[in-house]
Amino acid sequence: MKIKLFLICLFLLNLSLAKAQKISFVVDKNRDEVINLVSKLQSALSKDGPFDAIKDDRLFTTTISIKDEVYPSANQKNYLIVKYKNKPVKAMITSLWLINIEKMTAAKTRVSCTLVNVTPGKSSKKSINSDETFSSGKFEKQLKDFILKK
């Protein structure tokens, strides 16, 4: 019985990690500089005002919420690849991204980005399968380029 429970827990953990869609990279900048750059990108994308963050000596954690992104978009620059139940004319989706900034050395910082939540708008809930919607990689690339080029 314990083995079955262990295998079930292991299977569920594997599924949750597969949905997490985490990417991380290391930059040659100090942690405070990276935190400032992420805050600028967060302000540009979220436009929500004061943001929540957790900071200690080694780790800084915050979220970036991209609200009411329109799908399907003509410019194909969306942050998600959407799995539709039935394709609507337009769908509004809000995505939540968790950003972790970890100090490795004085001049090296690891940045991790995870898609944690996909929420369809009220009119889109019946059209979108949010459990099978995943990152297109564009947000992660934009975050990395923003940090490296500034």
C-alpha cells in the first residue's frame, strides 16, 4: 500500500513539474542590478502599481502578471500557446509568471522564470483549455534580452 501511495505521489509531482514550464539562466551582473531591471520590465508589462516581492540575502522573488492579452493575435507575439476547446474570434487571457533572482557570486546571478497560472477572461472560459495552454517562450526570451541588453 505504501509503495502504491508513493508511486501516485511521484506521478502527481511529475505532472506538476511538467506543467511548471520553468526556465533559468545565469547573467554576469550583480543581483541588485538584475532586480532593478526586472522591476522596470514588471512596471512596463503589468501597469498595476506596487508589486509584491520577497527578498533575503540570496533570493529575490516577485511575480509579473500580463493581464487581458488578446488571442489569437494578428502579430503572433503572444506569450502563450493556447489550447482551444472551440476557437473563439477573440479571447482574453491573463498569465502569471514567477521570477526568482538568486545571487550566485558577487558578479553572477541566476534568474528563473516559471509560468504559474493561466486565467481566461469571462467570455473565453468555455473556449480555452487553460490546463493545456503553455508558454511560447517569448516572455522568457524578452526577460533574458531585457536583462542582458540593459
